[in-house]
Amino acid sequence: MANAESVPRWAARSPLVIHAPTMDDPWRWLGRGWEDLWRNPLLSLGYGAAFVGIGLLVTAGLWALGLESMAPALAAGFTLLGPVLAVGLYEMSRRYEARESVSLRAVVAPRVPSPPQFAFLAFVLMFLFLIWLRLATLNYALFTHGSYVPVRDFLDFALKTEEGLTMLVVGTLAGGALAAIAYAISAISVPLLLRHDIDVLTAIWISVQTVLNHPGPMLLWAWLIAVLTAIGLATMFLGLIVVFPLIGHATWHAYRTIVIGESSPP
């Protein structure tokens, strides 16, 4: 393990130490996440299936409203909220590690040391999600000149016209920028707030500094998350039944590799 980096005194109320991840660690996190996934597959896969069900209902609603072309943008925005939505999976992995019993109630409503701090982080990610939806809507309206393109013609428009290709490039750049911000903010901050009684700005600071100071392994981890999520979305959300809990469990192990310190949950 590389040399540890102590968090500045002003940045934390508990003695946290940040350890540098290595390029091999993201693969280990996935392996440990896979092991946790199969410790209680009914609960883990059920967790993933619940969110897939919500996604399918939302997609059906968009289709009923004639807005099905907006479904890809909404699905992409899901990745911005994923770290908060996976909190129950972090709790499962925490309990496995602590050799505590795992129940549906504990997973659905995990206890956090400071609910207001956790809620504020959720609000920040929701705000980024709303920004993305607004940008995606404006981008779509700009390049379609305010007219709606039926879903049967959308792929031809997006892939075979100059306006469509430009729309994809602009949307990808905007979405990528927001995704990078969300990733830096939430890479390890959500598990931090689940385990430690610290303020949300400290948790965000630690997460951002970890990403900036160790770009190699943290970018590899971001790439693995992006690839797995893309596979899940490409299977009409069904792949997310496995991918979502896998990433959630693995994220807990990423946090446990990087952050060392006294925990103070209730």
C-alpha cells in the first residue's frame, strides 16, 4: 500500500487517513463486490430489480406521453443519482464485514450518523441530475428546432444527419462534464457519511481529493462503472438487476480500501 495521506485537521472531526489506491484495486473491488452480491442474492438482486422496475415504469410513462425520445437522457441521468440510491447495498456490505445480521428493514432504511448531512449530499446529486435533464432538453430542442422527432425516426436523425450528430456530441460533452463532477463528489463520500459522523463538505472534500490525487486507479474505477452501467442500460435496463448491486457492493470495498479511521455510527 502506498504512503497514507492524513486529512487536514480542519477537514474532519474524526481521525481519518486516506490510503492511495493502486491500479489493481478496482479489479479487487469488483471481485469483492461480486462475492457480496452472492452472499444474499435474493436481497441484492431484489434491490437491483426494484430500481429496474422503477426505471421501466418511468420509461413506460414517457412512452405514454409521447416523449419516448427523452428516455435515453433520463437513463443517463440515473448514473448521477446511483451513489445515493445504492446506500442500502453499502449497508449490506458493511454488515457482512462486521458479521452483523442483514435484514430487509436494515437495507431499506439504513441508519446514518447524521441524516441531515446525508440528505444534503443527496440534494447536491439531485441538483446535478436536474441540471442534466434541463441541458438535455435544451440540447434536443436546439438541434430539432423545437419540433419533436418520433422515436421511429430518432436514430436516423441522431446518426445520419449533421444536426443529429452535433446534438450527440454536445450532449455527450455536457453529460460527461456533469458525470465527472458527480463522480468526484460521490466516489467515496456516500459510504463515508454512512459510517462516519462528519459533515457533508468534509466528505465531499475527501472524495474529490482522492480522485484528484490518484487519477490512475480512480479513473479506471470510473471507466469500469461506466462500462458496466452501459451494458446494463443496453439490455433494456434488465442487466442493471446485476450491475447495480455489483457496483454498489464494490463501491463499499473501494471506500474501505481508501479510508481508514474510527467509525462512529449510532
